[in-house]
Amino acid sequence: MTSLLITNANVVNEGTTRQLDVLVQDGRIAQVGADLSGLSADRLMDASGLHLLPGMIDDQVHFREPGLTHKGEIATESAAAVAGGITSYFEMPNVNPLTINRAALEDKYERASQKSLANYAFYLGASNDNLDEIKNLDPKAACGIKVFMGASTGNMLVDKPEILEGIFAHAPTIVVTHCEDTPMIKANEDKYREQYGEDVPMSCHPLIRSEEACYKSSSYAVSLAKRFGTRLHVLHLTTEKELALFEAGDLANKQITAEACVHHLFFSEEDYETKGSLIKCNPAVKKASDREALLNAVRDDLIDVVATDHAPHTWEEKQNSYFKAPAGLPLVQHALVSMLEHYHAGRFSLEHIVKKVCHNVAELFQISERGYIREGYWADLVLVDLNRPTVVDEQTLYSKCGWSPFAGYIFKSSIQATLVNGEVAFENGAVNPHIRGKRLAFNR
């Protein structure tokens, strides 16, 4: 490990922005102060005019390994993550084989230790048949328990009431849910197939994966959590109606929390005309009024966390007709700069963005020594230039699928450098492929 002194940075952390210097030694933040220029370090990084943030912690990604590596893999998707200022991620269990037992979970940790550029943790997936695995899970062995209460990608739908009740009653750690009602979606699919055949317009996706289907499932999840006292985190809200299920306020006082994803805060149903299947995802991008309600909920602390649900598919797969085109978007490389668009638009302060993508994730999941710029914490840091645009079409795209739903867009900000455990993982437009992230630890 080498030492690094970052000087003259506008440090955004814990509700304030101040010009400070940060000394990094042995992978950790050794000192934070107003003038550390007299200290010695192996490298000096002048951050004048730049903002220094804690690295984004993404609580929901699909990196496709093992078994789906033609779409993405840990090495490529973690490279895209660090290029986007994401220093830690939680990865989902709908791979092949499914991550529904301890052996599969540990296999992914071993893979990541060899390949991941960012820090990592993995969810144990729930199924209709693995309740004993869930009951016996060491709370520190996984970031959480993922329950697909609506079928999405992979055969992981949990639809037996007695199993869902068992999970919510006995989960030894936080439960996170994908909430859509599958029978309702199937009925809608039949309705639109009868009208259009196989060539259903992509603009019908939010009508098939409807507001009603989302609300029925999310309200069921919330009712189960209240009944059993479960620590519940509902992923990727997409509708104004669902917001009534949650309460605004400080994260520390909440048993039930909610997440929004960057693409649902950016796109609306109006974008299907130009983007088509490229913004097809589950749950669906919906009305502009839903997007506005989600943005307001992030602002007002009704929604606690913002993440990506990064889910790459090949370009060829996405060119299929409605029922054959898979759902999911590659997002990690542009997640943070897309959030900074809301800063430029006057919707969120920089401090509020950091709260939603760094601090709150660390607190909600009880991550050890990350998510803040604090002395003694791991040096997961990102330098941002708010005045240097990112032209998506001129960038190297590190995700294996090689495309972005943001193609054609020029973001107002750019990622200048990303540090993972004190090592430079990304700088001057290039990823350092030689660094390796660490397995995340949890204070549970």
C-alpha cells in the first residue's frame, strides 16, 4: 500500500461541504484536516475545484456471474462500477446456479476475491424450498435476504403464503423485496397479447407491469413486515401510489425502508418512443408524474436509498420483440453522474445525494467502516468535477454488453478518480484492472 495526500478538495460528507485535505495510508483515511500540505506522502493529488465524496454503495446490482457471463461478469461490471464512482456493491442471487444456499454464496465470494475491482457482498436468495437455509444464515455472511415477490429474471418467485410468512417471521437479517404481483401481470400480458399478438409495443410495458401490480405486492410485503416485526427494505419503487406505504423521517427510526433507482428518477413513459426495449426493466419505467413523486420522496426522506438495479443484457437480446426482449439496463457507470443532474437542476443538494447513495446504505445494512469520509474508515472515495461534462457516446463503456440507455446524453458532471481501499481504481478516463476490492464486513 502507498500513501496519498489529496489537497484542496471540496469534501462533501455528513451534511456539510468544506475545503479539506485527506491523507490516505495503508488503505484507510489517516487524517482529514484544513491544511495537511506539510505531511509527506508517496503521491500528492491536487483536487482544487473538485468535490470529494465517499464512494457510492450500490445495494442492488446483477453482475451475471456465474452462469450468465455472456451478458456480464464480475470483472467487467465492477470495472464499470468504479468508472462510475461506485466503490462497493451488493449483488443479486438470480444467476445460474441460483444463490439460494451457503455453498453458492461462498462460491460467489471466492470469485469476487479474484476478480472484483470494487468491494462486494452478496444476497442469499429466497425460494419456495430454502426456508431452512434462511433460518440458519449467519447475518454477517450475506448483505441480506432477497425475496422476489414478483417473477422477474430467473426462477425465483416466492409465491407460497406460508413460505413468505416463514421468511418474514424467521429472517436473521434484513429482507429486501422485489414487489410485483405475478398473477396480475400474467393477466395483463394475456390481454395485450390478444390485442397485439407477439408484437406488443414497448410503451405498454408500464401497463402490463402496472401500478396495481406493484401496489398489491408491496403493500403485502409491508403488511408482513409489520405483522412479524421484520426489518424490510422494499427495492426499486416506481409508483406514486406505493409511497403511501412508507413514512418520512430519519433512517435510524425506521423498521421499513424504501429504495428508488436512478433510471426511475431519470426516464418516464415518454422515453419508450425513442428508447424502446433499452429502458424495458422490471418494475417498469412509468409516468412522468410517478417520476416526479419519486424525486419528491427522495428529497423528503420518504425514500431512504438510491441504487441502480444494474442488469446488463446483450444488444442482440434487447433487439427482440416485446415478450422476448429481456428486462434490465446497464447503469453503474452513469449512476452517480445521473444523480448529479438533479443537483444541477436544483432538486437535491450534494449533501443529500451523498446521504442517499453512501451514508444511508452504510447505516441501513450496518456496513463496517465505509460510507463516510472519517478517520480510520476505509478510503473509498470519488473525485467529481461538477463543471466537466461526460459525453456518453465518447466514453469507453466497461460493462460487457457495450451499450448504455443514456446514449446520446451529455451529463454536466464527470468522475475524475475513484479510490477503492486507498488504491486508485479509476483515473483520467481509465480503469486500473489490477486492483481488487474487499469483502464487505457488517456490524451485526
